[in-house]
Amino acid sequence: MTSPTVVRSARSADRDVLATIKIASWTSTYALLVPHHVLTSFIDPARQLDAFERLLADPSQRVLVAEDVDRVVGFITCEPAHADGPYVDSLHIAPDRRSTGIGRRLLVAVAASLVTEGFDTLHLHVLEGNARARSFYEQLGGRLAGRGAAEWAPDDVIEVTYRWDDLGSLSQV
Ligand SMILES: CC(C)(COP(=O)(O)OP(=O)(O)OC[C@H]1O[C@@H](n2cnc3c(N)ncnc32)[C@H](O)[C@@H]1OP(=O)(O)O)[C@@H](O)C(=O)NCCC(=O)NCCS
């Protein structure tokens, strides 16, 4: 059966649903992985709405959403011109739509668009303890390439880095 889910570029009108998905994602996944005082600022609706408003207006950022017939169910953000090469900052799927292939579609779609523009690498950071996401990236060919304090909570959170050095293969998964 063909999936009814489509992938498209985000629009400014997606701001509210992207903030909602990110807050649901942090609440469901990160609550056990980061200290409460760190989590609170990332699940604050006003702060997230403001952050997405700026993100969606920033031409250096690429944001793709996955949309079912009736709602947006996931998104990915990427900064192609990041100083260390193309960088995925966020990938979140609505909790009730995980493990149905949407995260893979969004990551592959970003890879394909980067390849079209002549980029051949991608990297991202993920919480060291986020076993499900690490397994997801490893299944898709990500190579463990570093470990260090998270920029957004350097005293409290350790992240690991995954890299793809041949984006062409990821774009064809
Ligand atoms: C991590 C996340 C983005 C993955 O997206 P997803 O849509 O759930 O994953 P998919 O269904 O596309 O799975 C793709 C592959 O990941 C692996 N995978 C899927 N479910 C898995 C699970 N429960 N455990 C481990 N690996 C799994 C499989 O290899 C799967 O391939 P398959 O479909 O051939 O079995 C999503 O679960 C999510 O939003 N998690 C919370 C937020 C988060 O941790 N984001 C990452 C921040 S860096």
C-alpha cells in the first residue's frame, strides 16, 4: 500500500505544530535523559514558538515536514552551510507515528537535497543515552565520530556525533 505521508518544505504556518511535536518529543524521549532543570526550558511553549518563528524565517536553515492527509507528523531541520559541513539540528516524529518509516524518509530527503546541491557529507549530534535514535542513525549508515559536552547544556549533557561521509549512499536508502 502506498503511504499517504508526503514530505514537503515547511511554511511559516507550520510554526505551531512544529513546536507541539518538539515539545511532545522532548517530553516523551528526553525526560529520562536530561536533568529536569534543563528539560524545562525546552518544553516551554512560548520559547519554542519564538524559536520556530525565527528558524522558519532564517534562509540559512532548511526545514522539511512529513504530512499525513490531516496533520504534520514530523520534521527535520538542516543547516547546509554550517562551519563543520551540513548539519542536522533536529529530527522529531510525533510519538504516535514513530517506527513507521517517517524519520527515515525525512533524513533521506534531506540527504537527497544536499546531494543535488553538491554536498557529500552530513553530521549531527544525539544524546549519548538516546539508544533508540542512535540505533536509527547506525541502521542508516551513520558513523560514530565523536563525543562531548552538549553546547546547549555543557555541564549536564553528553552528546555523541554521527557522520555520513558519502551522502550519495544515504540519499538512495
Ligand atoms: C529517532 C526518530 C527520529 C526515528 O524516526 P522513526 O520515524 O521513529 O524511525 P523509522 O520508522 O523511520 O525507522 C527507520 C529505521 O530505524 C530503525 N528503527 C525503527 N524503530 C526502531 C526501534 N524501535 N528501535 C531501534 N531501531 C529502530 C530501523 O532500522 C528502521 O528501519 P526499518 O523500518 O527497516 O525497520 C524518532 O523515533 C523520534 O522522533 N524520536 C524522538 C526524538 C529523537 O530522539 N530524535 C533524534 C534527535 S537527534
